[in-house]
Amino acid sequence: MSNGKERAAIVLRGPEGEEIYLRLVLYAERLARMHGWRVGADLPGASSPKSIVNDVVIKVLEGVRIWDESREPSLLNALKGMVRSEIGHLYEKIEETLVEPADAVLPNGKERTSDSFPSTRLHPGELNPEQHLLRTERTKQELAAMTLVLKETEGKPDAESVLLALYETDSSAEIAQMTGLSIERVYSARRELDRIVRKITLARVIRAAREENRP
Amino acid sequence: MNPNDKKSVQSVAAKFLDNLASFLGDDSPSREDLTSDLENNGFDVNQLRSDFRGLLSEHAPTWQQKAERERKAALETLARQEVAAPRARSVVENEINNLIQAMQQLGATVPAGAYHQKFREATDADLESLRDDLALQYQILKKKQTK
């Protein structure tokens, strides 16, 4: 029986391989944009959505990251999870460096990683003042991003309906059911929303968040 | 706004953005839609396809690709040896022959035949060492003659 690394190579070399890769790049691009809005920063260093996808695919092909087909039969979904985790870690690192020195070493001598600074997962009561401030800033960014999306969608009824449903669910089928739109119209609204989201730059979100702050 | 309201606003915005990211990243669009979505996001799809093929070829080569790569590497090594080694060896052999002739002209008895026999068996390093020895002997002989 072949292992995850060999199975991933077989699937990626097969007829669906290229499409999986392209879908993954698009997914990473959209996810990075949303994370950027929330944290108020671009991907750090030389990272790009495509480079993150390539790193993840290489890690799976080399067996550094394991695709457990019995737990997640879809390779695309498994890769998406890994991309989500990589992008999440990169943005957590940005937040970490905002409140802690970048080169800190833990008492056990190991270099600190984002795993050792899980500020985004802590209960507010457990946060130190800097972390608390950081979380407040993040919330302002999120609110500003949400407001901009809503504002840009005004006058586009299908997209507006879909946005309202997004407070409850992320499933296209459920959105169709909730809004009464056909699934084709939901897909069409998604393309509209994709265009809207692309227009909202990180700089706009940061500016909007600052404006919200003004007395 | 009481703290509970504030908390609920926070979670609403976060959940909304999570759902939006997930909804936009859903996989339902057709292949044609996927291509145009990528292009609209500033990607060159042909370049992405080529990058993907390169990535697979490097990190998950088929046995044919592996065999082809090994064949090319072997050919390159062979070509390097064919070009570099015989020329260097023939040059050294030529220098040795010239030195033997020059020493013979100065009256030295050089067992040329024996040297010639060794040429065939000697390694490149041996030949170069022989050339250096002969060059030294020739210099000594020449100095003696001029005294």
C-alpha cells in the first residue's frame, strides 16, 4: 500500500493535478488577502500566496507534511488546510513581532515560534496589555473590512443577500436555500463579491480602521 | 456598549470574514471560471501551469523523468572527460617526448622506449610527475653543459 507522499504524487501527476494546484493558488491568494485585512499587513518577507502553495506541495511530495487519505480523502482539501495553517502562522508571527522581540529564546533554550505565542487563541482575561491592544486593533481592522465590503456591495441585490447569509454560513448550497436564490445566482454573486473584495486594498482597510477610531 | 455587546461585534466581524474567505475559496466554479478568476487576481495561468510541471518534475519525477535525468548527467560527465582528459594527456606526452629529444641532443642516454611503455600504463598524475622529473634532469644537464 502506498503512503501519503506517493499517493499525493500520483494524484498530482494525474488528470486532476493541475486543477488542484490552480485552485490552491487561488485559495491562498484570497485567504492571504483576508488575513492581510485583519492583521493590517502584507505577507511577511518574500512570501507570496504562490510561494506558500509551492512550499506546501513540496513538503507533501517529500513527506515532510503528511496527507492522511483515510482522514481527508480529498487531496485539495488536505492541501487547503495546510495552506491555511501556513498563512495563519505567518500572520501570527507578524502579530508576535509587534509585541515581543523577534529573536527571543524560550527558557528551555528553543527559539520561539508562533506556536509558543498563541495570543489569538487566548481568552481575553489571559492576555497581557500589549496582546490585548493587539487584539483590539485586529477587531477594528475586521470591522473596517466588513463595513467596506458591505458598502461596496450596496445596490447589488444578489450580492447583498449573499453577504447577509454569510453571517450564518459559508456553504453555497445553504446560502441558496436561505436566500431563495438559485445556486447559479449564488455562484454569480460570488464572482461579483470576488471582484469587490479585490478592489478593497489593504491600505483602504487600514485607513478605514483609523477613521473609525477618530473621536 | 457593554462588554458583551463588544464581544459579540468582535465575533460577528471575525465570523463574517471567515465565512467570506471560505465562500470565495469554494471549489464549485468550472475550469473556465477558475482560469478567469486567476487572471483577474493577476496570475499568468500558463506560467502557473509551467511552474507546476517544473515542481512535479523536480520533486516527484516519474521513473521516465528520473531515467532521462540520469542519462543526461552521465552523458555530460562523459563529454567532460572526453574533452578534458585526452587533450591534457596528449599535451603532457608531447612535452615528455620533446624533453627526451632535447636530452638526447645534449648527449644523455634516455631509455625512450621504456618511457614510452610507461606512457600507456601511467595515470595522468604519473605522466605529469614524469614530465616534471625529466624537465628537472634536462635543466641540470643543460647547466652542466654550459659550465
